[in-house]
Amino acid sequence: MGTDLQTRPMCIGFIMDGNRRFAKKAGVPSVEGHRAGYQKLKEVLTWANEADIKNVIVYALSTENWNRSKEEIRYLMELARIMLRDEIEEIAKEHARVVFAGDLSRFPDDLRKMMVATMQKTAHETKRTLVICASYGGRAEILHAANELLQAGETNVDEKTFSKYLWTQDVPDPDLIIRTGGEMRLSNFLPWQSTYSELFFTDTLWPDFSRDEFNGILDMFSKRTRRHGA
């Protein structure tokens, strides 16, 4: 991978779309698509580490996703438990801080406690940050921040102050957002943080996303001129 320090993104966001369509194409239940998507996430995090990407934000569960079938939601909750139980030690070995961004109150008590424990356990890590947007909606995040500001009695709020009340808090805004699955929209993902993000959309379904495609996107990113309105 030839991306140098000047052109390497400090933060990448992933909209991991296409798990259910992957399962349908394979003729298996949708839960198997989510299982494949989870395995792909582990691969992608490895590639990001190898490319020295310091911050990764993934869209794991939107506020709208709670409207899916009870069976699918139950499976997603169990998949989250498996990740927190089995992967946290590996994440810790990479010296990565884990942040769960979203309305965590909607999760089952045991899972919410696992999330909080994970954030506490990794809070001191500074080498890398993994943000998992779970029960997340961008508009909900902005409203949450606004209400927190009101309760804190803040006045004459600027962008820097407002950002401190977002669920992503001190995580850099994504330089690059990659969406798999063929849709060309952000779907309520990081509306505040994505104002100057470079956007890449691919038809590849998330479980089919490859190292070559990831590296190719990083190469394309390195050739873009980012003027930030100048």
C-alpha cells in the first residue's frame, strides 16, 4: 500500500451495507449474511491497522434497524455479545480504544453493561480508536447534543463546543466514508461529522469487500484534492 502520511486518512467511516442481500444471493438465511459481515469487519479492521489508519467508525446498527424482525434483532444482539466476549482481548492487544456511539439505552441490560465495561477497559488506549455506531442516528445525535448543551446552560456555542457533546466526541471527523452495497446515500450516518468527508460508493456487498478494493480506494483518496471550501 503506497499511501503516504500526507495523503493517508486519519479517520475512515464504513457504512457496511449488503449483508442480507449477500445471504439472499447465497440462498441462506439473512442471519448468515450478518455472520459473514461480522467476519468481514474483523478483516477490514486488520487492513486498516496495516494501512496505519488511526480511527475507524463503523455503522453497525441504525435507529431504524430496530424495526426489523424480532428474530433478526435477537441474532444481532447475540452477535454483539460474541464480539464483546471474544474479540475485546484482541482489540486490546492492538492498543485500540473502543467507543459505542448511539442510544445505548435501547439495548438489553446485559449487553449495555458489556458495552460500558468495554469502553471503560479501553479508555486509556491512545494508539487507535474504533467507534461502533450502534442504535445510532445522525439526527438523534444532534438533538441529543443540543439537549445536553441546554441542560449544561451553555450559551454562544461554537462548532468546537458543540462537537464535544456529540456521541463521537473527541474522535476526528472522517476524512473518507466508504459505503458498500450499491446505495449512494449516507442514510443518517454522521451528518455533522461528514461535511467534508470524501465519499466512495461501491456496488460490492459488504461480505464481498476485498483488500484490493480497500487499497484501491485509499489510492484514489490519495489523489483527491481536499480544499475544504477554499
